[in-house]
Amino acid sequence: MMAAFMLPANAQDSNGGISKDMLRVIQQSQQRTPADKALFNALAANSIDALAANHANKGSLDTYFSIETPSQSITDQKQSGRCWMFSGFNVLRSEFAERTDSLTVNLSHDYLFFWDQLEKANLFLQGVIDCADKPIDDERVRFFFKSPINDGGTYCGVADLVAKYGLVPAEIMPETYSSDNTSKVASLLKSKLREYGLQLRDMVAKGKSKADIKAEKTKMLSTVYRMLSLTMGEPPSEFTYAFKNKQGRTVTEPKKYNPVTFAAEILGEKPVYGSFIMVMNDPRREYYKTYEVEYDRHTYDGTNWKYLNLPMEDIAKLAIASLKDGRKMYSSYDVGKFLDRKRGYCDVENFDYGTLFGTTFGMDKAQRIMTYDSGSTHAMTLTAVDLDADGKPVMWKVENSWGPDYGQKGCLIMTNEWFNEYMFRLVVDKKYVPADMLKQYEQKPVMVMPEDPLFLPDE
């Protein structure tokens, strides 16, 4: 006979647990009506979004934009978190097309992602070494071991990686299954890096020399390199390439390049770094101050994400100035909120969840950030804005990286109200930034922690 299972008398705090009396109050508050039964039946058989959809907001979309940059081919990041790279490359290739007036190029995401993953592996291993004197449950040590490597990032990753490793045409190093579908190789790399991290901590604890530790780290990175080359291919050191025009015709003579010289061809005389500033809207923190996120970078010897915190009105002005001059921009959002996926339309009126459940969802942007309810999750390329008669923004348009068949021919349209609530980051050329903001950007930054809910990598 099975023994009766008895909870110990102190299994729950009588003051903090759900008591029988509390449960009775909760249950008695549920005044079931025939409408509730019908609502349950509907929810049991349909998606919440389908039932919360605001029918009055389902009319045809106005797709006219008073200011719009030239369109370009839409890319697809597939099952990967590389939106930051896709958006960054969108900006680079649009500027290349404008500068050359006729040439087009598709850049290899697989190539730069290879180096991104190797560099992030080194960032983890060296971070573990730097913190090896701390206990394993130290906050910074936990930060490294929790996520040794990931496929997300920010525009500073594009800037650092291109400066160090250059660029390659997509035809030279095309996508592989593992670059399009990153989860499995990432899982294996995480396991291996965590194993290596423990070994490095042990070496430090045993007093091994810095030279011995560096040599062991190099061996570890050799294994990571092999895993990456087997899944993504070996990065080319030299190749021959000829550029095509917008009609797909080859219009230049084939020329030998290496990744660095090819990057110089794409970028022209202007380097990626030093030509832009990064701005962000974080209503929790003081505006017109500069902040830097510790360890929010892609390479150990690279640059942390540094940004000037601005109200949305100022961010909109910077974006409009850039768009008026035909310049696309890297930008990031909490894209899943109130997104009509079928129409590719972001509007806070798309869904009425409150009425459906008989409640309200009343947090403002700052409260959503501080409680992990909202944050920057996805990078897209800001490409158009529609202004009213007073020059105020009404709608915005972004090039997405979910393929040309998604939403508005691969793009998303967003109302200005949605933009204000769920837009977070913008990268803008310095020539569109007023002098006082440039000066503010050069302030000594306030260092903030990478665990902050807002500073998750764009995916």
C-alpha cells in the first residue's frame, strides 16, 4: 500500500502562501456568466491575438511615405539572431549603392558571423580569466557562464568586426545550414566554453603562469575555430570579384581582394567607427547624459556600446534629418508588441487585450523596462517616415530581415505612437546631429551593468 503523502507543517509560510480562506475569496470573486462561458470556448479554440484583434483597426493601410530612401533587396536571417548584422549590412550596402550610383553588393553574413563567434568565445574565456579570483557564484562570473556565447548583438559589433576582419561578398562565402539555424552549434559551443571556463579557473587557482594560461586559451580557441569552420566554412583570405549594376549585369573587371581591401572598397574613405553616434531612449535614466554598457561588445579588445540617452522627440528629429538626406539607419525595437504579423503593421491599437480579459495593462515605457516586460529585442533598418502638415511624424517604415514575403514586401510599417513606446536604439551619422548633442555624447559615460533589462542583444 502506498504511504499517504504528508506536507510538513512548515512547508508554506502561513502569511505569504495561498491559504484556504484566500483561495475561497479568489474563487468567489469569479462571477461566471453565460458570456464568460462563450469567451472560454472562444479562447480554448483560438489564439489570443485573433480574439483581441481590433476589427476597427483592420482597414487598408496607407503605404505612402512623404520621405523614403531608395528600396533595396530584402534579406532573411532565417532561424538565427543575427538581425544586428543584417540591419548593419543594410546600411553599408545602401550607402555603397548611393556612393557608386549604380553598383550593388550582397555581403556575406556567414563570413562576419564566423569571426563574431570566435571573438565572443575569446571574450568569454578572457573574461573568466579576468574574474578567476572571484567565487563561482559572483555576479560577474555568473554573467559569463550564463551566456558564454550568443548570436545577438548591436551595431558596435558590425563596426568592430568589419574594422578587424573586413568584408566578403555573399557569393564568396554563402550561408550554411548552421549560420541560418544557429541554435545547435550555439548549444555545443556553450557547453564546450563552460567546460573550458572551469579549466581556466582551475589553472588560475593553482597559480599557473600567465603564459601557460594564454597558451591553453589559444588551444581552446583552436577547437572553437575548428567547430566553426566545419559548420560555417573556412573564411577566405583572398578572392576575385567583379561588381554588378542594379540590373544584375557585371560592369567592372574582376579584381583580386582580401577581406580588408574589399571592405575599403565598400566603405570608401569613411570608416565605420567614428562617423556615427548611438542614441537610445531609456526613460528610467537622465536624458542628455552618455552611458556605456560594460561588456556589451563583440570583441575583447573592441568597443562597448556607448549611447546618448535622448527623449523620443529628439530621436525622431535625428532620424528625419537623416532620412531627408536619403540615409538609412540601424535601429532596434521590441518588435513583438502589438505586431499584426499578417499585415506587417505595428500599432498600439492593433489588439485590445484589456477588454478581452476584463482588466488593464497600464505600465508605461519606463515601468515595462524596469520589470523586464519590454526591451530592445530586434534590429531593423529605418528607411522612411511620413510627416503631417506641421512636419511631425505620423508613420515610420523599416526594412526587416525576415524575407521579402513577410509583411509589407519584407518591410514593417509602424505608427508614431507605437514608435514612441517600443523603439529604443538608433545609429545616426554625426553630420545630422546638432553640436550640443555631439558635445553631450563626448561626456565621460556613466557605466551601467550588462544585466540591465534594456541591454539584451538585438536578435
